[in-house]
Amino acid sequence: MTKAKLLRTHMTERGLVHIMAAHSPLSAIVAEEAGFDGLWASGFELSALYGLPDMSLISMTQHLDMLRAIAGRSSLPIVADIDTGYGNAINVIHAVGEYERAGASAVVIEDKTFPKVTSLVAGGRQELLRVEEFQGKIEAAVATRQDPDFLVIARTEALIAGLGEMEALSRGQAYAEAGADMILIHSKKKDPSEIESFSRAWKGPVPLAIVPNAYPDLDAERVKALGNIRMMIYGNYGIRAAATAMQETFRRIVADGGVQNVHRDVMPVEDIFRLQDRGRTKDAEKRFLR
């Protein structure tokens, strides 16, 4: 069974899958150990890893290199965040082929203009494509995939752009008609009211995906009660958790004038060796180094 088929099967059998953002192979390994159903190859997290804003500054090559590295160290399906598809429908054809070969099981393409600005930044430029142009992108993605189970997920930013629920519903329906397997609906409100209202109003032929970063109160129990959301993507918690821990640890080391206190509170190096699968390397050394 391919990883794409596994992802579809889990959505059918479990009703809801939980996808954790990853920005490195190590974060992917930790997410898999925690029990997530899949990984989100996050553009936001990779941009943050490079110390850059999420504004289409990271290249497709950089993202693909990290995705390959993650796929090589995890058995989980990977949902790739490819922003606007790196250009028009022709760029999408190239991108989908590259991402599928690199190990992705799904791509999410959003209906913003290129270059995009991250959705949740205050006062950010949120410009959307014409519906017909974005339908062409979705059709191109569907026509390009080799594995029929590979998911093409259309993300509409209509709520982010302040265009309202009716526009979001209309765009979602148009994208589903173009062949999208799921619709990702996003909101920047600090409560889940827009998402819950959209979900109740959604009568489209495909299920929904959400990224509950701005509205953390929307937990799995509430999501399941809505009935048509099949995927929850935790879009930036990996990099935020890592940055929180590093910031606190580094500040303590400076304040203490050394590591004499913080060393008790961080992961033992032996646990890092385990995450690196050092045992397999040692076995290989015994077997092959003569």
C-alpha cells in the first residue's frame, strides 16, 4: 500500500487524521514517535528555520531537499505545503511531478497570487486569483499525478482575505468541481466560529481540511461533531515549540554563566543518539568495518 493510499484509508477508517508540521528529519521522527497520522512539510516552518518570512522566499529546490530528507527518515505520509504552486498552472505541473517523486503523498495549493504572504500576519497582503485561473491549477495538478491516491488539496483563502463565507463556499465548490480531493478552509479569527459556520454550510462533494493555529479551542471532539472535516493540520507548532525551548535554554545559559543548571532539563544526549538511530550505525560498523 502506498503512503498516499494509507492516508486515504486512515481518513476513511478513523474519520479524522492528525498531521503535524515538520521542518527537519529530526522533527519528523519526533512527530512519528508521538503518534501522528502524517507530516505537514510546512513552508512556514522551513522559512522560519532559515530565519526568513513566509513570503515565497524559500525556493522549491530548498523545500524539495528538506522533503526528501524527511521522507528518508519517516514512514508517515507527507502532506506538502506548496503555497501557490510556484507560479501558474504550468509551474504546478512541474511542481506536482517533483513533489510526488520526492515522497509526498499530497500537496496543498492555495488560491493566492504569487508571491504570497503568510495568512496570519497582521495587515498582510492577501490577494486571490481569479477562480477560473485557480481551477486550471487544480486541473493541472490532478492531470499530473501518477498515483491516483495522491491527494490534491485546494486551499481557499477567501476568509483570510475578508471576502466572507459565501465567496469561500463558492470557491470551494468550484475547486472541487475542478477535481480537488479536499478543500482546506482557513481563518484568522481567534475563535473557530468562521470555520464551524463554513463546515455546517458546506455541501460540496469532497471533505474538508483545517489548520487550527489561530483557533486552538477547536479540538478533535468538536471537529468530529461537524461531520465533514477529515484532516487537522498543526501548521506551525513544531517550529514554535523548538524556538520556545531554545530561547529559554539559551537565556538560562547566559544568565547562569554556564550549563550547570540547564543540563538537567534538556534531553539527554543518549536520547539524541536513539533518535539518530545510532544503534543501527554501530551494528553496521561491527559488521562491515574490518
